[in-house]
Amino acid sequence: MSLANSAFLPEKPETLEPTQPDTAAGPISAMVRDMLVALGEDPRREGLVKTPSRVEKSMRFLTSGYQTDLEEVVNGAVFESDYRDVVLVRDIDIFSLCEHHLLPFYGKAHIAYLPEGKVLGLSKLPRIAEMFARRLQLQENLTQQIADAVQSLLNPRGVAVSLECSHMCMAMRGVQKVGSTTVTRALLGAFSEDSKLRRELSMLEGAGQGGRLWGA
Ligand SMILES: [Zn+2]
């Protein structure tokens, strides 16, 4: 890149027209261009020309959970079963955006339930978590929504959901605490009422990171 094209020595008149057409540009792209200008950037410079459409595509992916619902995600994968002991899917990767700052939070989810005649296809638990995570969220609400979804699908004897996440809005700005994580849990039915069940869940999880999340 020559000096003449750098942001320091603009040789073109001050117009906001992009140097190349941005074919994927949609309504979010236009707003991102405005934001770049408001931040004092030049959206025509080489590195930023396609940024608005990249951000639009990225934001649409990161919030694609709005375009789907529980029925579509589960797709009929509810099965009759006599199995009654705990089902636990742990260490499910969570990537979401906090609704207060639109900054990422990420970590692990652990989802457990006690079946009562019905079980869910195992891959559906991570898919349910992903559907709610790909919306603008609070970790507290995300935790509860996952638990309520499992409850509504299976009407099991109990549901326990725990999330442990790092929030970029706490690490990069605000209190700027990098190492801290936030733990949330939602307990329904038997898991809410019976501390012995929660201890068994902790034992089942072993000494791993999640083992302490359920409480006594
Ligand atoms: Zn935030």
C-alpha cells in the first residue's frame, strides 16, 4: 500500500462511497459503515472496505438462533424409554453475545435431566443450548431458557443446567477482570428439591471443572 493511499494522506475527496461495491451489503452493513465513520475511521480504506458486510454476515450467524425454534431443533428426536437415572451432557461449548454490550461471553454448559418415560436424542441438548446462545443474551436467562426447554420437551422428574462463562464485557472493559468466570445454574423438579441428587450429579461429573457447579 502506497503512502498516498494511507489513512494519513487521503488523496480522494471526502466521500463515503466505498472503493468497491460491497455485494453482501444489507441494512446492518450500512449501520456498521456509519459506526466506522462515527469512530473516526475511513470506511473506504483497504482493510475496512468489506468490513461492514463481514460484520453483517457475522452478526447474522451469531444471532441465527432467532431464525429457529425448539421444534425445528429437536426435529422429533424424543423417544420413549424406561431409563430413569440421570442423563448428563457436560462441557458443551457456549458462545453467545451479551445483550448489554453486544460483546461475547463464552464457556461451558452442563445439562442434566432425570427421565420419566421419555429421553431426548443426545445431540439435541447441545443444539438446544446453541439455539438459545445464538441470540442476544444474559447468562442468567440463557441458563433458565435451556432448563425450561428440556422441561417442556420431556416433562422429566428433574432438570439441572449449569453454565460457567467468561464475559468479554468484564475482561476488555468495565472492571477489566480477565480471569473471573460467572457461574449460573437452573434447577427444576427433583434437582431443586433434593440436595442428595445434586451431590450425586457432582460426583458423576467427577473432580472436573464442572463438578463444583451444582452445589450441595
Ligand atoms: Zn455485557
